[in-house]
Amino acid sequence: MQNPSRIYPFVFCLLMLLSSITACSPNPDLQGNGEVYLQGEWQQLPLSNEKQLIEYTTYRYKFSCDSFYMQIETHSKVNNGVDNCTNADHWVEYTKGTYIQRNDTLNLKGQFCNADYSIKQAGGCFRAGVYTETYKMSKKTDSLIVFASTASVIPITARLNKRYTCKPKPL
């Protein structure tokens, strides 16, 4: 029988080689295709009762391949804070990231951004950092869909303003 101390380094090296082959895989060199029906720019339709609401938010979405860009515009009749960021009657926040749809669930994950979609640093006005949202999707027509957020009771009905065709870009 061979000395076990000679076999251990061999077995260790073999295990390391196998784990490096199976555990790591290269990232794709192109962005994903995303959902064909979402590709384009979507604008939320006005709420029927928005004039009666003290505060409401409207959304604009842009889906390009597996990426999303979103504009979140909040309208308020009350001052929500002591700073000058929210004491106006409306303000706008921006997010960008990637999305995945599984069955009727759309998951968005990204970052809060500046108006030019550069990553927003912490501090200053409004939210910064990670943005996540989950929607239950229902398609009314080819140009009308409903985003039902898991965080809100008011569904977002959006109309397609401009259709895109996904042309994956290098990452």
C-alpha cells in the first residue's frame, strides 16, 4: 500500500481542477434578448382620479433587450420633508438595470440614477443605491400592458409609445 501522504496532494489537485472547471463559467459577451413584447418605450396612462389624490406617481419605462430604464415622477400636494428636494409639487427619480420575466412575474433589479442614467451616489436628494421591483404582468393588447406592483395597490396601465427591436450589445 502506498503512503497516504503522497496521495493527498494528488487528490487535492484533482479536486481543485474539477471544481475550477465546473464552478466557474465565463459571463456572456453579449447582453440578453429580453422579452420581445416589452421592447420599446412605455408611458403610464393618466389615473382617472389623480386630481383627487394627495400624492401619486407616474412611470415611464424603456426596455431595450434585457435592460430597463425608468423615470419615476411623483406629484404631491403636501410637503413630505424639511429639505428643498420634496417641497415642490413634483419631483423625478431615475433607475436603470436588468430585468427577468418568469411566467407572469417581471423582476427589475438595478440602481437609482441621475437624469443622464449615470449611477447616483448616496446623499443629495431622493433615493440612491439598489432598486428592485416585482410586477405581475398582464397584456391587454400589443400596445397596452398592466404592471401590477407587489408594493402598491394601484396598477400601472402603460401604452407603448415607440417599439424597439433588440440588438444585443457587447458587455
